[in-house]
Amino acid sequence: MSEASLAAAEGRRSGTETRLGLLCLAVLVVLLFLAPGLVNPGILFVIGMTLIQAVFALSWNLLFGFTGLASFGHAGFFAIGAYFTGAALRYDFHLPFLAVLAVAGLLGALVALAIGVVALKRLTGIFLAVLTVALTEAMAKIIGFSPALGEQDGLGNIPRPVIDLGLFRIDLTHGDDYYRFLVVATVLIVAALWWVVHSRLGRTFRAIREDADRARFVGIDVARYRVISFMISGGTAALAGALSAPLTRIVTLDQVNWLASTQPILNSLLGGFTSFWGPIVGSAAFSTINYFTRGFPGLSEIMVGGILVVVILVAPTGILGLLGKLRRRALGKGGRK
Amino acid sequence: MKRRTVLKSFAGAAALLGMNATYLRAQSGPIRVGAAFALSGVGAPVGKQMLAGTEVAAMQINKAGGLLGREVELVIRDDKYNSSESVAVARELAGDGINLLLGGSQTVTALGLAPLAPELNMAVIIVAAAGMPVTHELFNPNIFRATANNYTQYSSLGRVLIEQNPDVRTWVSLAPDGDFGRDSALFFGKAVEKYAPGEKPTVLDTIYTQATATDFRTQINQLMSSDAEGLYIGIAASAQISFFQQARSVGLYDKFKAIGEVGNGDITGKAMGRNTHPNLWSVCHWIHNAEPFASNPVSKQLFEDYVTLKGDEMPSAQVAAGHRAAMAIFEGIRAAGSTETEAVLAAIEDVEFETVGGPVSFRKEDHQLVNTNYYSQMGPSREDPFFAFNKVVSIDAAEMIEPATPGKPFDISELPQ
């Protein structure tokens, strides 16, 4: 067979795989939307939290996987969104819920911008890690001393919102309705991030990740694009936090500590940080392990820790990387290059 | 008949049978009660002891023939000392048909559970969360708090300390820098001023530290240079032990004639042994071999059954908290003659039941436990384990409880000082 026909066959296979992938995604979204009628409220809540964790992990991986920056205090951005939305609903800021979400995302992006401007030249490596950890610690202190934000007890009794669109109202006060809204919001955020990653902007981020000096040499303003990536990441993390507040109906300092910051890192590593979908797969895997070990206190942590060790040693590119490797081997394209 | 009609009929019949199966299982199988405690993470040492008390209570009920002719089955879950996890657990249990729940072993998890109970149509017994919002701004008819709240607990401790040590005229608090620390120090200090015989004593400004601190040199220096002779310590667990070890070596024991502590009790005693402060007062939940607990039949039985179940002859005081909360829900079911949420909630409002510390009931307006609170005095001993409880003093919560204001935040400045 000639090289041209091989390439054509490869192209056809790739097209079929893309169509199959899209079909699987569509089925998954439909199943997620129909989940309230299929599973009990406990599992539904776990699925809702998984969606939020998936968005949170995607926001972290935009920095790490696609721009080559590591944030170890990403929970600070999540908390900005969660506490702002919690306060806006609890104290009735007279803002439409969609505006509350937009402001929450904007706040996260602005804080990221502030950090980025402070450390414009050094928005990389240990400097960024230290700054983001400092942000989280500072936020925890501020919240801990704010009676309006519930201090150490957390901000509880957060009401679920009603979206008033003028012509009609969407009442999200019932658990299942808010869950459906969450599914729609997650799909939109994931689609937006997918577009970012696969756009010219995303290619610029990847160029910086691969070699910042070379990117600078070809005319890319590395510092500016790093700040843009950081802003999108911070804004998305804040949006994830904003979506979580009406679901859990309480926001606490548990969401503003280093342990919470490790969650998107674990999810991304588990699922595979080299793939766009890796953080989503990691979040789903993490939640599944947690759910099926719920009757055995401490076991889920041991299992997740053990799996992570295995993933790092055997498949550093995570579950998706491992599956890809197995698939290539099955198709006869295995072997190291 | 059309094929679609036949399929619809089959689907309808299947749904009906499924519903009946669930209903029958709920009515004839064991009574399933959810038990969500902190079983991993930093809250685990306390949560596991509370769960042990709850397990003993279920064992006692089942040994006596169960409730309503049915066995009691605990469905145990780990809330990981995390509010989100406590919400997830409650939703999962509700989805599994469980409508009776013991949870909230700490305030942070109770605050997640409380607003959820009406939505899930659950009757929730808050086991040990003492934060004020539970029976104030977060109150709803589906929750009962089976422990004294912070105001009752720490104002009672302040009253005991000043009544037992009237010669100590200047007091100071060392508390963790957070709302619990600030509140408990405030309640303690106000009570010292209010219940002091004769002239009003001086209560100095609270000295703050971190709840998990390990180095107290700065705070000890502040305490040593103050005029105070009486001290309240709001830090708990291993941090409190570190404080005593560091404080003793610089002569703090000689300076302070009386010390009240947050509730470590025998944990501090076992750690300090012969080096226990000679006049150390603790919030006391249960000491199985000290009066008035030693002669209380519920206490005796709890100790025996705990030893049988766990093989440990030194139960923690927290075991009694888990036992008390479980008995509240079991007595509610017994009195209601039903496991339906509404019936159990109504019955718990009226029940009075025996605990290791005597009879208890719930205040109807805000579902706050009304009980007798105990405070123990300990010091060093020559015999193993080299510390001893010398005295236990009780205060009826009815004397120290704040007025019920369900739905409104608690404000100490509104109380008569």
C-alpha cells in the first residue's frame, strides 16, 4: 500500500474516532442530564461535586498541562468564587444569579491578574507556587476573622437561586433543578476551555510550555500570555467555587487550605495532565473510588495514594495516557520510539 | 391490545411492585439509623469514640428486644470532619431510604447537616456540635442538639471556677484565635464576673494563640507577667499538653492557683501524670469510676457493655456523648411507636430519658438539650496513673441556658449581665 493510501486510511480512522468521541460525549451529557431520574440523591450529589471538581481540575491543568506553570494554592481562587456566591445568595446582593457567577469568575481573574502583575517577570516555578500558596493562606486568615463570612464555622444556610430572565423565571431551589443547571454550566465551561486550548491562544500557551525562550525569540510576549493563562485559570477556578456554593449550601475554611489545593493536582495527575480530558477522567475516578470505599474510613485515601504511586511509576501520563498506550499496542503501533 | 399499552402496563406493574418492595422493607426489616461521624482525619480521635458509644446504645437496644419489635441497624459513614462530606453522606443515606440520622460530631459538620434536614425529610440528632448557630440562626424543626452549647458549657465552667476558688481575684484566658476560642473565653470571663461572691473580680484581656500551636513561649511570657492568678485554657488536645509541659518548667504552676480547661480531662491527666497542675478543672462528660457517674445505672451499664464490645477498660468521655445522642433517637422511636420522620420529631420533643449524667430532655422551642453539666477537678497522684479526679461538681443547664431564640443569632450582650 502506498504512503498516500496509508495516510488516507489514517485520516478516515481519525475522522471515525472523532465522530465516535463526540457521540460518546453527547451520550454522557444526556445521561448526566437524566441522572436525577436514574440515581438516588446521594449519588446525584456525588456526580454534582465531581462536575465541580472536574472544572476546578481543568482550570489547574490549563496552567500546568498547557502553559507549564504550577500553582499550589489554587483553592484560593475556588474560595473566592464560593464565598462571594455564598454571601451574594445569603445576604441577597440584589444581583441576578448569572451576574453573580460572572462577577465571581471576574473576581478570580482579577486576583490572578494582581498576582501576575506583582510577579510579571517571575510568573513561573517556585515564585508562582509560593505566591499562590500565600494567597490561599491570606484568604483563610481574612475569612477566619470575618463574622459575615462565618469565621471558622463557615458560611452556612446558603439558599439556592432563582434565575429571573425577565420573560420567565427558572427556579433552582429544588436540588434536582440546580443539578441540571450545573450540568449545563459545566458543559458550557468545558466547551469554552476546549476552545481556548485548541485556539491560537492555546497554541501560544503550548509554545511557552515547550520552550519559553524559543517562544520569546519568535515574538511571543511570554509574560503577557502567562498572565492571560493565569487569569483564565483563576477565573475558571472561581467559577467552579461559585457553582459549588448553592449545591453544598455551605462554604467553609476546608475549601481554603493546602489540602483543597492538592485536589485538582491529584485529579489531573490521575486522569492525565497531557490530555485535555485527563482532569475530568481523574475527577470521575477519584469520586468513584471515594464512593465505593465510603463504608471503610480511610481506605479511599490509601487507595488513591496507592493508585497515584502506580500511575506515576507505570503511567506518568495518567489513566488516559495508559489507555492510549494500551490502545496503540492493541493496534500494533506499540513499541517505544 | 396494542403493544405499547401492554408495555405500559408492565412498566406500571413493575414500578408498583418496586415501590411495594421498598415500602415493605422499610416497615418490616431492621430500623436503619444513619450514623455519620468523623472517622478519619483530624476529627477521628473524637468521632471514633462517639461512634463507639452509639454502637453500645444500639447493642443494648437490640439485646433488650429491639424497637417496635424490630432490630436496630446502624448504617455507619465517615463525614471526614468536613461539611461537604457530611452533606454528601446525608444525601446518600436519604437516597437509600434512611430518615433518621445521628451526625454533627463537630460544629463544622453540623452546620452542613442542619439546613439540609428539612429538604431530605430527616430527623437529625446533632451529637456533639456546641457552636451557637445550630439552635439559633440555623434552627429548624428537624434537628435536635444532644449536647450543651458553648454558652452553657463555658459560662458554667466560669461559674464553677469562681465559686470553687473565690480567693482568686484576677483571671485571664488563653484561647485559640477563632470564633470558638473568642466565644468560650468571653462566656467564661462574663460568668466569672457575674458569679463571683463579693467584689467583682478583674478579667484581663484574652491572650490568643493558634489552635494547633506547639510553641507557647510568647504566651507563657505574657501570662507570667500578668497579674492573673486564675486561668482558662481554650486550647485542646495535644496543643494543651505542649502548653502545660512548657508552662510547668517556667513556674506557671506556682503562679496560677486555679486553671480551667476546655475538656481534655483525662487526656491531659494521662499525659502529665505526676506533673498535672494541682487544681485543674475540666469540662467533664463522663468519668465512669467517679461519683455521681459511678453509682448511675446507665453509666455502669455503658461501661460494662463498652468493655464487652471494645475490650478496652478505659473509655473516653466522648463515648457517653455518642450513647446519649443515640438514646435520644431510640427513645423518640419508642415513644412515637413509628419510624416516620414527623412522628419521631414530635415524640423527641416530649421524651425525657436517662443518661450517664442523669435525666435529660429537649427544650421545645429550639430543640436544645437541657441536662446537668459536670466539671471535674484533678491533680497529681502517687498511684498509677499518677493523676486523680478529686471532685466533680454539677450545674443544672436550666440555670445557665440562654433564652431560646430559634432563627436568630445568639448575642451575649442581650443577656442580663
